[in-house]
Amino acid sequence: MPRSQIQLKRKGVSYAKYGYLFSLPFVIVFIIFMLYPTVFTAVIGFTDFKGVVATSFNFLEKPFENFIGTLNNKTFRASLVNTIVIWVMNFIPQISLALLLTAWFTNRSRKIRGQGAFKVLFYLPNIITAATVAILYSVIFGYPVGPINDILQSLHLISKPFDFSTSPLAAKFVVAFIQFWQWYGYTTIILISGVLGINPELFEAAEIDGASPSQTFFQITLPCMRTILIFTLITSLIGGLNMFDIPKLYIWNGGPANTTMTTSVFIYAQAFSGTYLYNRAAAASMIMFMIIAVLSAITFYLMRDRSEIRAKRAMKRIEKLRKGAEA
Amino acid sequence: MRRRRKVNIGIYIACVILGILSIMPFWIMIVNATRSTFQIQQNAISLIPSTFLADNLKVLAGKTFNPLTGFFNSVIISTSATALSVYFSTLTAYALVAYDWKMRQPFFTLILAVMMIPTQVISIGFYQFMYRVGMTNNLLALILPAIAAPMTVFFMRQYMLPSLSLDIVASARIDGAGEFRTFNSIVLPIMKPAMATQAIFTYVTSWNNLFLPMVLLTKKENYTMPIMVSLLKGDIYKTEYGAVYLALTLSVLPLFVVYFLLSKYIIAGVALGSVKE
């Protein structure tokens, strides 16, 4: 910020101390409530700390015992697989629908009306408490009496009520559907605003060159949105890896055969319901922490000077289009 | 031209269906809240409300689900957390934008680095720490951490960079205003739109939070709304369909009101959040 530097020098007084002073509340709270718990979680991962009344703990002789134990734990492995499967089952339809809606809503020749109202409707499920949504869906997909079973029976698609919570595939499908239903509106709005952020000159140039709407979408819109798409992918993945409310409450504790048990539900179950294996839960948490840290490092790298990179790329594309038009 | 119109009609139909898909579960929920358990068992879907709202309320009043307690605890936590988060995030952003200090760049890098780390993965250490200092059933344990909200600081900084003119700050200095007063009386008003957007999202996120409150709060009188809702999964509600639907409705009513009053700003806020530059 060269401007402020000039001002500071002119005044002959240093205001630097206020920078430290004003960020002090953040730093203090960050150290107490984030940094310390993180370090503490990591430390517990190397100890024998368990039991509901335990307050003291000792470091293990084999320091990585909890981590190895967790990685070899069948339930943990299953929960990691479940988490990823449910996330994929939700993300692929979600990003596809969001892209389709984005293509429709930003198409300059279609001029779809009522976009504001549609966005309000699509986003609605996202703002509603996930706990409520989970219980609501468990009643809607209820067995033997529930709205979905009612509809399917009156349409004669099934002859007797279907239990959506005991079939492993159906249970995963419902959880993935709820995630999809809650998040596609959010993703659509993000993508649309991404398209609106693209330099309009690019679209004008494409129009002059006689590109069809689908050509414009695939050759200009999509490539320009690469960063925002990757950003959406990674943030969704991080969110998906922490999925807790829906799988926890749709079927209590991940279902009879752990079919919807996610890693967060696993960690919660290890530490806070019955077994009190804080050390194992801490080790599982740190494994998730590492995975998320890697993912957020990628996002961090991408967001660095994003505007600059985008501006450069836009210039290059315009250049290319001009050359194409001249040729 | 005609083909395009036909395709457009298809698009409108698809959008209307998706819109119905968004509303339908809530509609079933609200209508069934007014129907008796017997009616629901006969026919789980009805578009017409019935007259059993009061009866359902009576059933609910005799059980553990207490919407008023949940509501008040959630209001206390969400309101305090939002106020602290928005104020201190703006202050931290101001430190990052207006002053030139040695650690400024490293500090900003730190904020970017921890922005994505969810509190859930450090919950074991957090719980044990709170347990040791006797804060497990203290609402402050859920309020105070809001002072350090990296995501909000990042957003505030991005908004402040182009909209706050440092000349104004400099002229306030010449007029003899202290740095802290300048922030409160000049910078805060400029940041109002960004603060409003962040306030909405912080409030909703805090209101909907389930994991940490569920870990920390063990006493019934401290339960937040989402924990109250999670009780509905228990066996005593197995056969009380009407009451369960009513309880769910009560738990989201405040959100519905807020959403339909502020939907314009919320949608704009979501879009803004994505253009983080």
C-alpha cells in the first residue's frame, strides 16, 4: 500500500502499533480457541487418554498406535469410503444441474424471466437447519407410513412399503439426495455470479464471430470459469468430508449396518457416545485435518492473485479471438 | 425463433418443478403439523390443512422438546456470536488495510491458511479444554470463538480495500480524532453493507450449528434449537407424527420469516461471496 506509506512518512508519526493493537483481539481468541485446541487434539492422538472421567493421560510407547489403529479400523475405513461415496453421489448431479441452470440463466439470447424468484426458491433449502431437514426427510421417507411410500404405492410402483433406512444403497441415496437438494441452489448462484464476472467483451466478440450459444458456453464460459469451478469442487469436498448433521440424524448414528456413517459421525461416536475413546477420536480427527489441510492448500494456491491471473487470461483470449477474426 | 420459444417453455417447466421440489417437503411439514396422527397414518400427504394444531401442541408440551428454551438459547448464542464476529472481523480487516506493520503480510497469509479448517476436526481438543476450565455448559464457549472468524475477516478486507479511502482516515487524524474513534465513527458506517451481509450468514450458520453445541451442552436448559430437533429422533416420538411435524415447523419458522424478508440480500450476498477479489 504505497499510498498509506507516503501519508505515514509525511506525518512523521508511525501508526504501525495500531495494526498490532487492532488485530490483537483476533490473535488472542485465535490462539486460545483454535490453535490451542488443534495442538491439544494432536497431542491426545499420541496418548492413552480415554474414559468418561479420565483427566490425566500418558504418552504411548508406540507413538503412532492410535493412528495406525484408526487407519486399520474397519468402521473408520468404511466411514471414509461412505463419506466419499455420498459426496460423489451428491456432487456430480449437483454440479451438472448447476451448470445447466447457469447456461440457461446466462444465455443472452434466451432472456429467461423470473430468475430472481427461481434463485430464491432454489436457495431456500440451504438456509434451513440441517438437523430439521434430516428429521423431516426421515419422516418423509418414513417406513411403513410416510409420504414417499404413499406416493409410490398409489402410483403402483411398489406393492408394499419400502424401508429406505435398512437398504444400504437407498440410505446412501437419500442422504446424498438431501445434500444435493440443499446445495445445488448455492452452487448455481456462485456459478452464475462467476459468469457475470467474465469480461463481457469476450461474449460480444464471440457473438460477432457468429458463435452459437453452446459454442460460446463450452469455449468461452467454461474455460473462463475454471478457477471458480475448482474452488467450488474443493470447498464442496471439504464440506462433504465434514458431513455430520444429515447422516447423524437421518438414520440414528449411521444406520444399523453403518451404511451412512461418515467420518464425522465416527469421530463423534468414538468420543462422545458410550466409548469415550478420546485418543482414537483425536487420531481420526488429525487424519481428517491433514486431508483438509492439503485440500485447503490447493485452494489457497488457487486464490492467490486470482484476479490478476484471470485478467491476464481474459486478455489472451481476446487477443486470440481478434487474431481469429482477422484470419 | 419458434424453436427457441419451445425450448424456453421447457426451461420454465424445469425451473418450476425444481421450485416445487424446494417447497414441497416444507409444505408437507406445515400441513401435517395441523393434522392428527391418525389422519397422517391414513394418508401421509394432504395439501389441505386440518384442525388438530392445538392437539399436536398439547402432545408436544408433555415431552422433552421445548421450542421456547431452544429458541432463546439459539437467539442468545447467534446474536452475541454475530455481533462479536462482525465487529471484530471489521476491526481486524481495518488493521490489515489501513496500517503498515511488519507482520501484516504473514498475518494475512495465516488467515488465508486457516480459513478452510472446520472447527469440527479440532473438537476433541476443544471439548477437553472447555471441560478442564469448566465451560462445557457455558454458552460463552460457543460465543467467544466468534471473535476470530478468518473467513469473515477475509471478506471484510476484500470489501474494504476498494471502498475505504485512506484520505478520509488521514483527514480524521488531522482533525485530531483518535485511531479507535476513527474506526468506530468513520470506518464502520462505510462498511455497513458488508457487515449486514456477513451478519446474515454468521447468524444463520451459528443458528444451524449442531456439532459443537451437541458436544458441549449436556444440560437440557442449555439446549439450542438444532439439539432440540435432534431429540425428535427418540423413541417417544415414534408414533406421534403430528407432533413431530409441528415441532419441526416450530424449529424453522423463524428462519422462514427471516429468509423471505431478506431473500434479496441473501442471494446477493451468496453471489458476492463467490467473487472474492
